[in-house]
Amino acid sequence: MESVPDDDAQEASRDALSRPDLAVALDAIYGYATDPENWEEMNSLLDEIAAGADIEPLADGMRAHLSRAEELARRLHVAPPAQNAGPSYCHMVVGRDFRILDISEQAAAMLGPFCRSLAPGALLSFGDPENAARFRALASAAAQEGAGPVLLRLVLEDGEEAVFGYLLAEESLPDPLRRRLDLSAGVRRGAIAFVAPDREAANDASRMYRETFGLTPAEARLAAALKDGLSLKEAAAHLNISVNTARNQIKGVFEKLGVNRQGDLIRHLTELSQLAAYIRTTQDSAEASPAPAPGEVPLSFVDLPCGRKLAFRDYGARNGVPVILLPSSVSSSYIWEPEAEAAKRMGVRYIVVERPGSGASTPDPELTFDSFAQDLGHFADALGLSAFRLVARSSASPFALVAAARLGRRVELLMLTSTRLGIPEGSPRARKPKGLLASFFNNLKRHPWLLDSTLFILRAKMSRSFIRPLVHKFFEASPADLELIKSTPSLEAAMIRSTMETIAHSYSGLLRESQLYLDGLTIDLSGLTAPLVVWHGEADGVVPLPELERRLAELGIAPDEMRVFPGEGHCFLNRHHEEIFERLLIA
């Protein structure tokens, strides 16, 4: 007869099973740090720890090895700067009298075939009178107060046009470049700068920066889709055109941009959009409007009184009804193209703001819901918005609620979508936390040092192929969302890019916002005057509807309007963005 273990033996057996082996843990840590595609073993380890596994006996050893793994990941995945490397962009600065104040070797090589002399102190003189007239007109436009960068297009020998880079006021140059130029205050006043990607092929006109505004709207949409990583077939499906039509359009794009391969096209468009994001616009961001590459809206910045910056993207109709969107904690200001197009079509000025420590916004170690409400007030002042509608996604909801309460009548309508108002709820009897998000919060609460190192390594090795399965895992408990994402390549690509941008500079915002959730929500809505609209997907597995309803009741929040979308998940807003805009337009 088989013997039955006593209670002490069973308890010891359970303890052994719930305590990870150090060797196994280290295999997971170093595999995660060194392999660009590896995340499954580390994810399993984090799941096990979040479910209650006892790691205290291993903590000291794991901390030491995590520090080494961080350094290893940095060396393996972060490209070191080239020795004595200068800025990534070549430049030329001319004074108000168009005398050259400073010029890089690369800019001289690029502009040399078009100019008589490019020596510092010489008067800038173009061989072709048309190019001279263009440069002077564009320089005058860029010098206007509040103007943003303008694209410099010059006429080539064959009569075709090519974009070479941007002209902008010297005071709007990126700070590192301004410091390196070391120009006196007297000559800086009224100076104009030319900035372009640093290209070794500057003397070869066929390889110059050839993107022009000669693209038709259809060609521009196709070019933008290809730049975002879609294949020609995927881009055709996304744009609802046939593959043959896409092939014909891409031929036209190639001819106008002076390229012969899809890879060259993507490189040109990417460089132009990166340059637009790199250039610091003037403080009056409401008026500055850098010219983007087709399909791109570059980042802009608002300077806060404390010296921090808030990054944002300004989509839609510039003179449309102002709507400020607060994205979730794991999303940047980059949004899916069909949503941006709908905003413009429907007359909405759609301003997507990145909160402190997320995306390109400066971190705020003391971030609270109230402090961000103050930030948002300053942000709206900088853009000249006396009133606006406010919409939040998922974990941004508490920030939007507090901001609307503090800003009072300036917020004409408050809309919460896929609303999260607390840490994920899981079954108390479940051994494993429910989903990636629950595991994240459990580990943040019990072992913040472990999660900090995990995110550091994730940022060091970040790539599209690495982030893609993480996006899928985030929605593993929400089949309706997984089906939508997998069946819509352009949406999946937008989510991956947005996630990558969120932690590209820092993950401090993600950790700080998550800690605010762990500390518990206490929200004073006594100053809220705006109608409160809450829309949610009935099949949302990320924030289940019953969980949302309990949270609203606990916080004493009674929406003026509650709409549930049958069969839809957390991403219902991606299917119904036009309906969301329609509702936002009704004050």
C-alpha cells in the first residue's frame, strides 16, 4: 500500500516547488540579457515570482547578477557612439546678411555643386538664380516669429527638384548643436540654419534626399505605410487597394523620389521624419508646424515653468475643435494612421500628450495626479487653448479625471475609454496572476528592484521583433483584441511603435504611474463640471466590464453617459474612432 506523506512533508514539498532554483533563474536572466529575441524564460520566471514564489534566499545573488546582466545588455545591444563623432546632422548657419557663419564639411560637400563659395565669412551665392531666390524666400519665412522648420528644395541640373534638409531660425536649433557652434549673441540674432542628414553620398544627386511634395495623396499614403514596416501586399490591404494598383503607385513614388528600391525609399522617408523630430521648435509650439514626411506628424514640445518639457503630436485639423488625448501608460503620442486621418476629416484638432517620464517628455520624480493636472493647464496655456475636450485611454483615466476636476470649465467634455481605475483584479485562488499586467503589478509591489532591471534590459535590447510578442501577450486574456491585432497588420505595427517610443528615453514614467496605482486611488472630483462619458468594450479582457463597474462604484463616480460595445475588447476604440470623434464634437 502506498504511503501518504504527512502534512509537514507536503508543506516542505510545496515550498521547494515555489522556490526558483538560482541556476534556473540566472539562465533566464542572462538569456534575456544576451539574446535579442529571448523573453519567454524571463517572463516565466517573473510569472512564477509574481504568483508568490519565495525568492528572498536568492535575492542577493539575483541582484548582483542582474547588475552584470544590465551591463552586458548595454554592451551587446546599445551601439556605442563613434570615436570623436560629431552630430548626426550636417549644418550651415548664415547671418542676416547671408554671410556664412559656420558650415560643416558634409554640408559644404552637399551644397558645393550649387554654390560659388562656401567659406566661412563669404556671402552665400548660388549659381542658379532660382535656387538663390528660393533660399532667400524660405529663409525669410523661417525667420518669422513662431515659424517652424521649412523644407529646402533646390533645382538640380536636370531640372528636377530635390529636398536637401530644413531651414530654421538658429535659435531653434537643437541645444547640443547650438553649444558646439559657440556663436556670439550678436551674430546669432536673426541667423538662419540649414540642417540635413549627414550623408556620405552628398555629391551623388541620384542618392540625395529626394522626398518632395510632388506625391499624390494616394502615393503619400502608400509611402507612409511602407515606411511603417508593411510589405507592399500588406500596405495594399491596409489601404483597400489592389496589389497591382499599389505596384503602379510605387513606380510613381520611385520616379518622384529618385530611388529605385523600396529600401532606399524607406531610408529617405525615415531620415526626414527623424530630422523633423530632432529639430527643437520654438517655445510657441501652437504656431510652429514642422513639415513632416508623408504620413508623419513629428514631435513638438512645450516648456513648463519648472523647466521640464511635455512632448506631444498635433494631429487633425489645425483650426478644428481642440481635443486633448491622454494615452495609456504603455503608449506614446504616436497613433494609428486611420485614426489621425479621421480626426482631420471630421474637423478635430487631435493633440496627443506624453506624460512626464513617458516618450520624450521630461521625467518628474514627484509625479502625482494633481501635479500632472497643473502640467496640463500650463500645456493648454502654451497652445492658447482656453477650452478643450479631454479624452483618456485605459490607465490615463485617473489623470484625466483629476485634470478635469482641477481645470473646471476649461474642460468642456471628459471622455474615458477602456477605463482602468486600479491595479488588475485576479482570482484570489489563482496560483498564477491573470495576464502580463497583473504579473507586472505583483512584481512591482513585492520586488521593485527586479522589475527595474527587467525594464532596463528590455529598453537596451528593444526591437520590433522583440516587442511584437509582448504586445500579443499583453492581450492574451482578451481574445477579441488579439483577433483584431493579428488581422490588422498596420494596427499591430502602430502599437509596436507606440510601445517602443514610450520607453525609448526612460521607463521612469511607467514605473511612477504604476506606483501611483499601487498606492491606491483617492480622487476628489468636487471641481468637475464637464459631462463625464465612459465607453467600454463588453468583451474587454484587460479591464473586464464588471471590474470597471466595481471601481466606479468604489470611487463614487457616476458617469453622465455609459456605453458598452457588445463583443468588443479593450481596443474597441480602434474600430470606433469615428464614433468617438462624433461624440467629442457634441459639447
